[in-house]
Amino acid sequence: MGIQIAPSILSADFANLERDILAVADADWLHVDVMDGHFVPNLTLGLPVVQRIAEVSPLPIDAHLMIEDPDRWAPRYAEAGAASVTFHLEAAADPRAIAADLRSLGARASCAIKPGTPVEDVLPLLDTLDMVLVMTVEPGFGGQEFMEGMMPKLRALRAASDAAGRDLWIQTDGGIARATIATVVEAGCDIVVAGSAIYGAADRAAEIASLRDLAQAVDHR
Ligand code: DX5
Ligand code: ZN
């Protein structure tokens, strides 16, 4: 499988959400940012909206939960139709239990770490996870500057999952665009989130194709 692209609808037009979801149908996943105004200082959308998005989206839903109490809420997003559910390690009381709940509901289990969270904190959980999201901005807002200093986390995750013989996906989110996508792919990223880069482009399909080409050019796996 090549590098996967997950457009973030955080940069879409929320008054024309279905139109903007269909505009990125050439991608691999639809990245949906759920923010609760507590875990991050921004508020987006919740369960009923994710459920409708899952019903109209031709792409599987990659739900990124920037919320408190994921122990309670993450499984509900799997039930709402998200094929992959990412909870934040910093907010989780029992991350192993959350991951087990997600898998038992048929979703891919994924855990995210903020820029200030050491990668060592997530390494002991890899056997329970299908994906780790390494944030390359502080979560909360689109259009921020990419943090290249996160690349050692990607390399450590790639080495640990290879050593364990696991097919762990590594995702990066924040500041990914034409200028930065090669950097994350070279560091071991499998699935790239891009919000403002894709939705800020006049031709979203062409932008997805450009990102894919740039990723494939440096993908030596
Ligand atoms: C930020 C969100 C991202 C956001 C990325 O907290 O998790 O998914 O949409 O936006 P860009 O790609 O513009 O940095
Ligand atoms: Zn996100």
C-alpha cells in the first residue's frame, strides 16, 4: 500500500459539508476533527454530525478525538460509523481498554500524542494499536506551522513496530503540504493528514494527486 492521504474537513466549508466531502473522494480517508473546547481551546462537532458524515462520505471516516474522557466517548464514535478512531493519550485513563473497546466494535484503534508528549509514553501500547498519530502542531487549529522536530518520534515508532513485526500505521497531522510531505514520509509516515493544503487549493483533486506524487517519490518501503 502506498502513502495514504486523509484530508481534514476542519478546513472545509461547514455550510457546504457534503459538497466538500465529495470533492476529496480521490483520497483514502476522510479526517474528521472532533474538539470539545476543553481538551483543546476550540469546538467543532460531535456524534450526530459524525454519524451523518459517515452516511454520506464515500471514504472511510478517520475520527480524531481531541476531547476529554475518551474512555467514555471513543467507542461511541466507532458505533457512529468511524472506521478508525484516534483518541489522545494525554486524555485517556485506560488507553489499553479504549483500544480493546474500539477493536471489539470493528474499528481501527489509534492513539495520538501531542508535541510535548514523549514517544516513549506510547511505545508500551503498540500491541493494542493499529495506528499512532504523531501531532506535528499543537492540536486545536488548522493552518499552523509544521514542527519538523517531531520526526525522531516517527523513526522511533517505525523501528519499534518493525522490530515487533507489526503492521502499525504511523500518521502525522498538522502543517502537511507540498513543502513538508516528503519529510514525514522519509521519517516513516504511512498516512498523511492535510487540511488547509487541500481545502485551500482551488482544485482539491489535483492537490491530492500532487501530494500523492511527492510522497511516492520518496517512499522507499
Ligand atoms: C489540528 C487538527 C488537524 C488540522 C490540520 O488540531 O487535528 O487535523 O485540520 O490542519 P492543517 O493541515 O491545516 O495543519
Ligand atoms: Zn486532526
